[in-house]
Amino acid sequence: MRLPSSVGIARPVVASRMLSTAVPPTQKSRFGYKLGGAVALSVGAACVGWTVLSADAPPSNDRKIDWTSPESLLTELKRGVAESSATQTAQFMVLAVSRSTTIAKAVILCMLDYRRVLNARYSSREDEEEALRLCHLRSAQRILVALQTNGGVYIKLGQHLSSVILLPREWTATMRPLQDQNAPTPIPELEAMFQAETGMTFDEAFSEFDPVPLGVASLAQVHRARDRKTGQMLAIKMLHPDVERFSEVDMQMVTVLVRWVKRVFPEFSFEWLADEMNRNLPLELDFRHEAGNSARAQRDFAQYKKTSVAFPKVPWVHKRVMAMEFIEGQRPDNLAYLAKHNIDRNHVSQELSKIFAQMLYLHGFFHADPHGGNVMIRPRQPDSRSPYNFEIVLLDHGLYFEIDEELRVNYAKFWLSLLMPSTPKVQAMRRKYAKLVGNIGDDLYPILESAITGRSGLEGSDPENPNGVKGRRRASSLLDSQKESSALTSDEVEHIRKTVMEKEGLFVSVLDLLRNVPRAMLMVLKINDLTRALDANLHTTHGPIRPFIITARYCALAAHNYDKRELSERWSKHGFSLRLVGDYLGSWWTYIYFYRGLMFLEGLSDLKASVRITLAYWRALFVHRFNREAAHRAAAGIDAQEESNRLEEQERVRAVASLEGESADLVAA
């Protein structure tokens, strides 16, 4: 299950034993209100605000506070503001109160809204589900506005929400613009910061400078400029001054917040969120660190004769300003751009899976924030090593993670066990590696399995409940799970989301998993989620089996390379033995089966993908009376994407309209 976080998310899709358990309405309403409040609090990440930080501890026990009352929380926030105002500068106090009030209002209105909707009576289940759906939409819109208003770290929280398939679609779709559509910092403020870093004004450094940003991210924005000395066109990345100014404050705010969430909702613990933010955010705010990550990643990929990955060159860098070569391209999910350049979206998805599999399983050093705004597609360049007619440009190298060889090899072997037919021996192997990579016992095993695969549990994952969604027989392996369906079904997705939002035990189990797994595994779970989200946004036709096959092949290669070294050391120390030969043959056969043998399934998957695209083309050609342009759009997935975007925009407008003048109505309710 994936949870919102500034630096890490995890997503166990569904613990199988939870899937068929009914939840009494009163329990569901009670938990739904608590869960809605906890999600809103954690996403907001500022309810207590800067002005409460001077205390940095829960309020004293001599005051009686109703911690489950939103009205009481707001009163406590105001009290904290008043008590700390004497110790803060006037300017900081005003800014802090503004930031705190913005997020506190959004959070409290969300809690009131969830309480009203979940405690209401409905004439039918359909009416109840529609009311809850609209509540999700309104709440997501409130939080979106609050995150955009505060910017910086809060934008990062929203970015992660945009790819969390487990959350209701109303939340993920609403947060998607935060990936690359954020408010820019005014040019005068940027230039002042630029001059402080480089000792030059824009006019002194550049012969051309475009004041319209190429992109605005959560921590920085990028402008096109021409270097006055070299004449080279550059992309100048500059840190938002307010992000640096409030970074320490915001980190402390999140730290205090998770303590408050735990006090209000004791079963919900988010300490891991604050730990990861405090560890990684300072590194992301230093562009010299980012340039070093980029250089190391380039060295890792230099060994390959063929690779579609490309990295922007970095002529110079300071702590808050970095110059990169200017590269023209578009997001990978811009299907119109892909169609214009005759780029196969299936190949784009496959190359993305390959790049991140190489990073994770072979290099042990991987880009940990590959959402759509940090990846660019461009046509193949003359000096490119790409095997296709495009290149994948990786941007924003501020957040990388290193994973030691033992953990990544054990993780690779866990993946391989999930691709093997389920037998008692294989099931025991799966649990063995789950313990090694995630410190997870049998009770939380189903959640870890689904978090890694993005699917419901396999055969044997939960002996107490052998059936899957809607009583269907569980698949024996990940490959077997693809025989009946090429994609995550809508029934499965909706069942997953409803289970998460309604079933308290599952959500608490997920939090237990997040507390138990090593920090490195949190980042691995995050990379799985984000790459799967990229594949989904591309509307691929090869089905989810294709990324699984790519993963399996690189897992097999990583495991075999490790086993060869380990067996060689055993030979040197202990000499020849039959067991040594048996272990070598076992490792060799696994490598041959997965790395070489799955090439046939790759070809079959690609053939099916081509057939689906061809059928879509001819179907549209007949429907639109032999309009070739319409047929090309349908085959490229453009029409389906535009229709989806249109419906999302309608929902957004509806949500915004429903929020007007809501405060008094909600409080009265």
C-alpha cells in the first residue's frame, strides 16, 4: 500500500485475508472519519505550524483537549500561535501564521466533510458511494490549493499522491498537476539569489535569458538562457528562495505533525515519513550533490554499448544554481508528441523498466523520484547509443539511493521466487526472502508481496483465505496471473481502494510494514510504484507482463553474478564438492530460464501489443469513415487520454464549485 510521503511511498495492493471481510457500517463510518482525518493531516504536513515548533512536544497534560475534535485542534493551533508570537520576528510570525492557517483550514474542513458524509444515512449503497466519491474530490481539491499556496516541500507531498494507485482516483488525478505545473518564483527574487551564488547578474552571465520558465518543480524552476562566454544554450536550474528559507521549518513541522497524528490517532504512526524527509531533503537542496549523482549515474551506464538513457551535461554548478545543457523534449505520457515523432509508447515503457532495473539490480544506485515530470522523451540524437528512435532523458538527480549488494540480490531472488510456480518449497522461499529484505514475518507477508508486485496475492500468500478478488482462484505466479488478464482489472482496483479506505486492520498492517522494513526497501517500493505509474500513464498495449519479464531478466542476471562470485570464494576456501556443483547448476539454470528463456515471452508480448494497436487503428478507421488521422489518434491512445483528461477536468470544476462558501455549512453540520 502506498502512502503519501515527501521521500518514500509503499503500496501493498491488498492483503488477501482482508478481501472478503465485511465491515459493519458503524465501524466503517468511525474508521472512515479517523482515516480521512489522518490522511488529511499527513498530506497537509503543517497543521501544527511553525508557531508551535518552539514547544516541539505534545501539549501539557494539565489542559483538557478533545484530540478527536477538529474544532479543538484549531483552537489549540491558535493557542500555539499566541504563545510563540513573542519569541519570533514579526515577519516570520506573519509568514508562519499564514502557512499554518492555510493548511489547517484545509485539513479541518476535510475532516468535517468526511465526518458529515460518513455519518449520514443513505437510501442505497450507490448513493453512499457517490457521496463518498464527491467527498474525496472536494477534499483533494482543498489540499491541492493548500499545497500550492505553501509550495516547496508540500508540493512534493502532492507529487507522490499523484501516483498512488491505492488512493481514490479523485485524489490521484487532482494532485497530478503538481508534477510540473507549479507557481513560479518572481524573476527579481531569482536574480538576487543567482547573484549571491555566482557574483553575476543575469545580464552579466547570459546574452539571452527567457523569463518564462521551462518548468517549475517543487524545489526549483528552470529557465532557458545562452551563456555569454561560450554561446551555449543552457537550462539554468535555480532553487526557490522560499524553499531554502523554510526548509528547516518545514522539516520540523512534519516531525511535530507525525507526533500529533499519533496522539490523535494512536494506531496511525508516520515516524518513518519524518525520518526520510529529514535525511534526504537537505541533500536535495544542494545542487552540487545533484550534479554528483548525475555524474555517477552516467558512469554506471557508460558500460553499455546500447542504452536509450541520456543525461544532461552540467557545465557548472553552485549550491543553489546549476547550469545544464538545454534539451528539447516532452513528458513520456505526452502521447501526441510520441505519435508526432513516430515513437512507440510500448518501447518507451519497456526502456523505462529496463533503465530502472539496471539501476536497482545491477548498479545498486538508483534515481528515487522518477515521476512524469522528471523524465523527458526526445528523438534519437546522431551520437546516441539508443536502439530505438528516441532517448529517455533523466532529470532532477537530487534524490538517489544506494542499496547494498546483499539486500538487492536477496530482493532479486525474492522477485524470481514470485515468478516461479507456487509449490510448498517456493512458498517457503518467498517467505524466507521477505524476511531477509523486509524484516517481515508471515503476518505481514501478503502486504509486502502485493506492495512489490502491484497485484493481489498469489497462491499460498494467505492460507486462511485461498481465494482472491470476488472469490477467484489465486494465480500460481506472476506470469500465471497474466494469462487471464493483461492488466489490473477495474474490479481489482476498486476492491483494493475500498478495502484500504474501509478496513481498519489492513491500513494499520500497512503502517506496521512501513515501520518494520529497512529504509532502503521503502525507496525500492517507491521506485516500483512510480515506474508502474509511468507505464499506466503511457496507456501501453503490451500488458503488465512485459515489465515483469524485464524485471525478472535483470534479477536473474544480478543473482547469477553474485552466485558466481560466492561459489568461486567457496571453491578457493573449501575446494571441490558435489554440493558446490549442485549449487552452481541451480544458479545457472535459474539464470538460463529467466534471462534467456523469457525472451520468447517478450516476443509474444510484443506481438500481442502490435496486434492490439493494429486492431485499434482499423476499428477507428471504419468508425470514422476512413479518416486516417482519427485512426492514428486512436491507435496512439490519444483519444482515450483526452477523454480521461476531459472527465477529470469536469470533476475538478464541479469540486471547486462545491467548495464555495462551505466553511460555515460544514461547521454547522
